[in-house]
Amino acid sequence: MCRNIKTLFNFEPPAAEEEVKAASLQYVRKITGFNKPSGANEAAFHSAVEDIARISERLLASLETAAPPKDREEEAAKAKARSALRFGG
């Protein structure tokens, strides 16, 4: 089960399709409580992931900001530092 969904807006380079799909999958897993749906729910589950990915891509493309794009490596380093403080590693 996912613990969080990462921010995808305002990065250089922009979020890749795979990142949007992964976030969509995390979202659907979270709200359904399924890590892997049963056969009866599989089609609805995967359809929801695709729908949410499409909507998310449209949202990210339509957002505007005056802030400079964030650097992926710098943000990853910050997250790693926060994790080390939190979990003592």
C-alpha cells in the first residue's frame, strides 16, 4: 500500500507519462484498499488508473506558476535528508 503520492508539478524535465501512471496507480490502490484487485474488480481498477492518469496529465499541462522549476535531484536529496532525520539513518 502506498504511503504517499509524490508531487509531479513544476519539475524540469516535466513529469514523464510513467510517473503520472505510477501516481495514478498509487491513488487507486489507496482509495480502494487493493494492492492487486480480484478478477471481478480488475477491469474497473485498471480503467480507473487509466482515467486518473489521463486527467492528471491534463491537469499538470494546464497549471501555471511563476516559480522556477524544481530540480529532481535536489528534491530527492532533500527527501532523503528528511527521511534520515525521521528514521535515524
